[in-house]
Amino acid sequence: MPRAGQLKSSGERLSDRVAVGVLTCAFPPSLVDDVLARTGRVQRRSRLLPARVVVYFVLAMCLFSGQGYEEVARLLTEGLRERRRWRAGWTVPSTAAIWKARSRLGVEPVKELFATVCRPVATPDTRGAFYRGWRLTAIDGTTFDLPDTPANVEAFGRPPRSGRGEVQVGYPQIRMVGLVECGTHVVFDAAIGPLRTGEHALAADVFASLQAGMLLLADRGFYSVDLWQKAAATGADLLWRVRKDIVLPVIEQLPDGSYLTEIFDQSDIHHTRPGMRVRAVEYTIAGHEGVYRLITTILDPSTAPADQLAALYAQRWEFESTLDEIKTHLGGRHLVLRSQHPDGAEQELYGFLLVHHAIRHLMHQAASEGDHDPDRISFTRSLRVARRQVTDQAAFSPRHTRPRRQEHPR
């Protein structure tokens, strides 16, 4: 009797012929092999589920969220019988075999793949992606629910019950802070950690992806002088909302209604150290109470007038739309990651980010070819197309089918 995933007659492994359509396009096999080599996951002996195939399985698992392990494998290989590429019968790898293969792979290869591939994709011609030469980006945080296992609880923790002190309830959760390109919804950096790790700590980890020519939007929850200084040091410009209790003395009133001010470290009560010069914009929104206050590193009002900055700040909500795409449309309503162990949870979360990036990148390409705004293309419809491509193209192997002078080590 053949082993699971192995052809009965030829001995060729089913797993060697699995391909995942849009995902192998976004993450070519040669790139996956390179990432596996860099992270030390190149296998020294032939396995039922080679590391490269397991990477694609993790991506497909997120693309078909809600489906069981074996069903995902069936979806990946559905096209084989339709195209009659194989005459022999076959069986898919078992759930246990797939779980062990995921454990062997670990989180580092998918994390490295994310770091290698996920970059901003907008060009100067991309509609809605830039403001006066600045690439619009946003930072925010969120949490993902995990299966209620002792390992996940110990590694990530549970949320505290409101008003009940240290009592913790509900699913254990993993925290993520990410950077999003507003015009394309592409997540181009992310930091992941336990629930007890604050958003400020994780935010500092993603600032390395900021650079001059970007304008970073952030909600008031991210404001601190220390975090502001770290973000500004990258060369990117900032436009952040601040809380109403932050004292902003008027140093110079500007013609557009904004004013120059200084911010000080909260520990420096008597302002014994020099403050940091910023520009403040205050405005109201019809139907909302109170005054909204923004501060920015753009000090010249002729470069970015106050009324335009106030309108521009609404772009920060593109991060929320991105999360909705990942959590609701890609992951399904009431998403709970499937992984029972911490490494698997991180691996799975990076898988979701990679799949989302692949779909959003293709959406941007389609928008560019048709001179459309990427926001005007339906993510839901694009997701359906991506899922159809997986089953339609499952007969194509991620392995090289022609001899090459140099092969990646396996």
C-alpha cells in the first residue's frame, strides 16, 4: 500500500506536483528555496512533504481558511485528476503528517519570506497612494484569537476582563503592529508578540521599514515623545493625532491656522531639556464633539496646508479596511487561528499576511494596467479569483521540470 501522498504506480510523490496558482506566481519556487536555505531548513533527505511544499501548504491553508488540513491538500491537487496528468490513484497526506511537517518548518522561513517580499508596491502613477510626493502609510495594532491551549495561553496570554483586575477570560491572543501602504492596502512590515507586549514596543520594531519620502499616519494611542523621535529619525515625515491632555504651547501662529509648538518628554516636567519643534493642526468635524489635534514634522504650511492635512488624516482608516480584508474576508468571520502551538500561530499569521500581500499586489497590477484606483477593485472578488486559480492550476509542479545548470540544495 502506498504511503499517503505517494502515487501507487510510479512512486512519484503527489506533494512534488502541488502548485498554488497565484501564490507560486507571487512567491516563486526559487525564492522559497533561497529562503529555506537562508533559514537552515534545507532537507538532507527526501520526505513525503518537502519543506518547499510545506511553505506553499501554509499559504494555501490561509487562503482556504476554515478548511481542514486534508481538505486543503485536496483543493491543491484537484486539478490533477481533471487534467489527467497522473493515471494512478493517490491519497493526500494525513493531518498528522501535515502537522509534523509544519512543526519541522517552524516560523523562520515564512517570517523571512515576508521580510523579503513584502514591500510597498505603489508607483508615482498609482491613484490615491501619494500626497504631494509623500507615500501615504499608516501604523496600527490589532490582536488575533488563538485556540485555547495551555501552550498558547502561556506564550501569549489572555485579555483581562474589564473591571475585574487580573482575572483573564476569553481566547488567548497574539498581538500584531503593522505598517500599511494606504493607497494599496499592502502590509509592508509587521511585528508580532504576546498580548502583554505593548503596541509601543512592537511599533519601534517596524520603524526600520520607514524612510524618507513616506508620510506616516498614526492614531493618538501611539503618541509618545520617545516613539515620535524614533519614527522621525528614520527620515519619514509624521502626521499623528495626539490626546487632548497633551500641552501644546503656541510658539508661532501660521497663516493657514496651524501653529508651531514644541513637545517635551513627559518625564521632563520642568522642561529642563530642549523640546522638539512640531506643527499642530486643530479642527472639528461636523456631527462630532470636541477638537481634533494633529501634530506633524512638516513645518512649512505652504508645503502641506492645514486643511489638506486634516482631510488627509482620514487615510489612516485604510489600515482598518486592511484588517477587515485579512480577518473577515480572508480569514472568515470570527476568525480564530487554527494553530495549537505558539510557533504554529506565528507561522500561520505570517501566512495570512503573505497571502493578503500576494492578492493585493496583483490587484495593484490590474489597477495600473487599467488606470484605476486599487481601492476601486473588489478584494472579495479578487480573493475568489485567487482561490479558483489554485484549484485550476494545481497540476503544475513547483519543482523545476526542466534541467538547470544549478539547482538549489534540497
